[in-house]
Amino acid sequence: MRLHRNLVFIVLDSLHLIFNEGQYADKVIEKALKKDKRWGARDRAFIASTTYEIIRYKRLYAEIAEINGHFSAQNIKRMFAVWTTLKGIQIPADWPEFEPTPTRKIKGRFDALIKTRAIRESIPDWLDTLGEQSLGDKLWEAEIKALNEEADVVLRINTLKTTIEQAEKRLQEEGIDTVRIPDLPAALRLVERQNVFLTQSFKDGWFEIQDGSSQKVAPLLDIRPGQRVIDACAGAGGKTLHLSSLLENKGQLIAMDIHQYKLNNLKLRARRAGAHNIETRLIDSNKVIKKLYGSADRVLIDAPCTGLGVLRRNPDAKWKIDSDFLNRVVDTQQEILQSYSKLVKVGGKIIYATCSILPQENNQQIEKFMTSGAGKNFSLIESHNLYASKDQFDGFFIALLERKT
């Protein structure tokens, strides 16, 4: 591979924003890819994939480069030199901004350091200890390895506007090759990564990007056209739009969140998708929740979580959380379960879901809820722990409960 100076320095600038200014990787890369309209698909792919890979292996590369403190411009260049060496790529000798690359030393340190799992998989020591204690050594070993691999791009076809057969054909005409995914009737996986947002199919609302595990949530609610369904933690609305398609635009779908800007984004996405039965409500007080007690046929609680199941697409998250954050989010999850479970009517169903793999956020939350005053009215129908190492897609947890009385 021949390196291009302007692309390399876009990567270096992006890493500075992510490592030193705490900006989110996806937003930084999104902005970076818009800096030059002349870049082709390969140029954009280099920027995105290289930036993500160095984030993914931040600790390993930093340890190899013997970086102990601040990620200065020079230190980031040294990490980039580690990446090039391990990829078998040579930095041009006439690039004065880079020091001579100590290839033998880098390879020697790599061979020594990868014997330690926390360094090899590039995670904090506390997270490695927690993962092993929570999942057991064998599953944690396999899972953290899988979570360091690049995720597939999966589309959810919007059945409000088209069929999977029509979408498959149109995407192929637009130069996007896809394959179907067993057991996911509205899903197509890209054969190779491409910018699908530029296609007319996307602009016409024919599909959304949605991982395979995420696509398993809404169908489990067993919703039927005409019901009142509440998405209690809607965010930007990926699952809300899926629910709308399953409702066939019939019935009432209430999307709730504590952030207005996310609901505003959902409105734009809903307009493009042709989802007309969505009503957004900002949770700015407990009164908003209390007004809906006992009114819903179905409730989706896509709870805030550590996001450890989606590290493949958000690798910077492992450096933005700590054990204190885990403790806080576990408390928040239980509070949400206790409160939002009251939204469903007798005979109705709720789903509690997270994009985490930790039992503290998943099975243990359901067990605690079921033994509480609010939970005694519910029965657990089924639950699913999804792992990247076993199930192909993101790590997820889904529990389906029914209110009995």
C-alpha cells in the first residue's frame, strides 16, 4: 500500500480530537470524510478504517510505542508508525515529520506484549478483570476478541415502502451487492463496505442501517396493527422505525426520550421512512410517564447501558467508561424498569433490552425486578443473551415480560 500524505494527516488529526479532546469517533470521522469532495471510495475507506483500527488497539499501540503520558502530535505519529509496521507498510523516507521507524523493536515488543490479554485486546485492566469475573475466562476471551473485529454493515429494509426483493434488486443496480441473513426477514448484509447513504434508495427511505442483533428486538414484542406501543427510551429512533413498520403505520406509536435533539432527529428519519403513526414526547418530568400508566399494549425499554456489546462499531467507548459509570448506569436501569414497567396494561408485554454483555446490566436486572414490588405483577416469557463471538452480530440482551395483574 502506498501512503498519501493528506490522508495520513487527516487520520492523525482525527486521532488527536478523539484521544485528547474526548470527541466521539463516529462524529469525528463523519466530519473528516466531508473535507474533500474529490476523495474516492478507497480514500474514504482508508481514513475510516485506519482511524478506527488505531482507536481499537490504542493501548497495544501505545505500549509498543512506549507512550506513557499525553498523546502529543509526535506520540500519535509514533502510534501510526506502529500501525504501518504491523501492516507491512513503509512510511516514505522523505516525510520529515516522522522519525525513523524502529521496525525490529516494534515487532519484538509486539511479540512480547500480546501475551497479556488486556494489552493484546487493548482494554483497561479493570474491564478485563470485570469481564472475566462476569462471563468466565473462556467466554470473555472469545467475546473481547470478537468485539475487536470490524462489524459488518447490515441494512433493515423498510417494509412501509418496499420489499426485500425490490430493495435487493435496486441496490444491486446502484452498485451495492448484498446477501440475505437467515432468520432476519428484513435484513441485508453488505458484501463489502460502501457509503450507502449516497444511494437514492436511502434518500427514498427504503432502508436504515441496523445491526442484526438490534433487528431481533422489535419482532419479539409481537405487536399487531392498531395497538398502542410505547418506545420509552427511543433515542434517535432506530427501533422506533422498526416498530412502525411492524405496525404497518396503524395504531399509535409513542416515542419518548429525555433529549429533545434525539427526538428531532427521529422526526426527520420518520418522515423519510414514511412512518406516519409516530408521536414524540419529551420526558421532562415524571408527569409525562405517569399520564401513560397502564395505557400501553406493548412497551419497549431499550435501556441506557455501558455499550460493551457494540465495541466493534464504537471502539472508543471502552476508554470513556469506568467502574463508577457501570455502577451508575445499573442503578439507572433498575429505576427505569421500575417506573416504565407501569406503562403497560394488564395482559400487555414489555421488552427490556441493552446493547451490553454484562449480566449486571442484563439477567441480574431482570431477576432484581421480578423480586420487587413492581415486578411481582410480571412473568418472564423469554430472554436472550446475544454474543458477537457466537451470534455473528453485536452483543445484546433481550428479555420479554408479560403483565399478569
